[in-house]
Amino acid sequence: MVRTSRESLSGEIEVAETLLGGVDEGGKRGRGTSKEIVVIALEIKPPKGFGRIRMRHVPDASAESLESFVRETIAPDSIVCTDGWKGYNGFSNGYKHQQIILSYSDDPAHVAMPGVHRIASLLKRWLLGTHQGAFSTEHLQAYLEEFTFRFNRRTSSSRGQLFRRLLEQAVSTQPVTQADTLHGYHRKPAKIGKQTGGAK
């Protein structure tokens, strides 16, 4: 479901992370949690429209992980809107970076940055409804790519055409092994083998 030549997001982009996983009683909250971290980028189409999305399962909310995602998915000179997390401070070169410091705002996060929080809610609802909330961490990136494929084609008037595009992509893509799909985007497996490449 991923075209190797797909275009980068552009224009005004909201970027934020969401957490996926079960409820841990008494555990850490926020970015320090043991839950899976997914970073989301969404094109904003004024006045209230949404464009395309990209999502990535990242090992942590470090500057290295977040900057890599931004530079690989968003075109230079775009306006990138984030919260005040320090992990977003390193990619200002080449982008117009707008930070919304939520602690300084009277608005809650879903009001200050409504787009990515709407996508996060839809993703969790889809995982809960379609997959009963269960997913394999090793294959989480593949789930994200399926959701991205569906969301970015949500306005298509022909469902048959979408299936045809999938078939065209399948025959034009090199064979993908199970190892290719593990962890996605150079995630390090937990002592189950060597580091693998990104999902095709």
C-alpha cells in the first residue's frame, strides 16, 4: 500500500505523537510511557479541511526520531506546526516551524491542534473496531500504512478503482519478505534477528 514514489506532504502540516497500547495502572504517562509511540503528520487545508497524512511507529520521542520523520515525509519550506516538545527543535532549518506551547494556552491539545488529534482518534477507533484493539508491535507500521492508504483515498468515488490501484502496485513492487515488514523504518528488533530495512 506504499508507493515508493509517493509525494511528500506540503503546505501547512500539523505534527504530533499519539500512544497506542493497553491501559497500564500506575505506570508512566505521556512520552515516557512503555506504550507504542506513533508520530502523525497531517496536511491542513483552510478553512477546516484535511489533506493527506503520514504516520510512523517510532522507538521514542527523541529529536533523532522526530526529525527523521519530518525530513523524510514533509517537503522543505512547508509550515510545520508542533507543540513545545524539545524533540521538535532540531528541524527548523528548511522549514517554517510554528510551535504551540500548550502549557501557555487556555485551549486543550485537541483544540489547539485539532487535526492530528482527530486522526489519532480515528486510528484508535479503527484499530478497536477492525482489529478488536489487538495489534502486533512488530507489524504496527503495516497497520499504519493500511490506515494511511484508506484515509488518503477517503474521497475516492470509485472503490473498484482503489482495488485496481492496489493490484497495479502489487505487480510493480519487488517481493516483500516477512523480515522486510518487521518493525518498519529501521526499528531494532528485540533480540530476534538483525536490523531490517523499512517496510516496502
